[in-house]
Amino acid sequence: MANKYQYELTYVISGVVQQNQVDDIVRKINHLVESNDGDVLEVDEWGNQRLAYEINRKRSGYYVNMYFKAPGSLIERLERELQINDDVLRYLTLRMDAKMQRHYEQRKKREAQEDAEEAAAENGAADTEDTEDSDEE
């Protein structure tokens, strides 16, 4: 088995394509990674954003950010697939070094902690409402 490295891939899909086409492209990229011995860790769709400059006469694009682990041999095939897809305007693949991986892990921990605090606050608010309702009776 080849060594798996962690990567961050950000790509921009043309803003003029329909949402179902966007979903198909994202699904196709995820499937390509998974079918070639890769593991998709996270897919974050940022949605339609205005481009900083016009690309192929397009002013907006649908941004997708993806974290995955895969062997290095997959990257060439993945980038080739992105390159030949006319709906993908730009892409950038980064192999995450130790500092990037630490930052990613810290962000995931912080998000999990915030989610736990929100859930606790919601449960606390629900408990407060329950006790207020029973006090009124």
C-alpha cells in the first residue's frame, strides 16, 4: 500500500451551471478520490461567490473546499479530471505539511467544542422553559 498524505483541494465551478450539475461534479470528484484508495475527510461547499477577476468571461463561481487523504499517485489523475472539465474554472491542490495539519486539527476541535456548547445552551434553555412551565402550574 502506498503512503497516504493529507491534501486540501479547493476548486471553483462556473457560476452559470445549475445546482444539480454542481452536485454531480462534487460527487464525481469525491468518488474519484474514494475509488482510488483515498479517504474524503471533509467537503465544505462555500457556495456562489463573486470572482476577484473574470475567468472565461465568468464573474462568479461556486467554491468547494475538500480535505482528503490519498496516495500521491492520485493527484495527477485528479488534477487531470479537473482540468478537462469545462465547468471547473480553477483548482488548487495542496499537500498539507505538519503545520497545516495542526491547524486543521485545532479548527476541528474548536468547531466540535462550539457545537457542544451550543447543544448545552439549547438543552439549558429547554430545561429552563420546562421549569418555568411547571412553576406556573
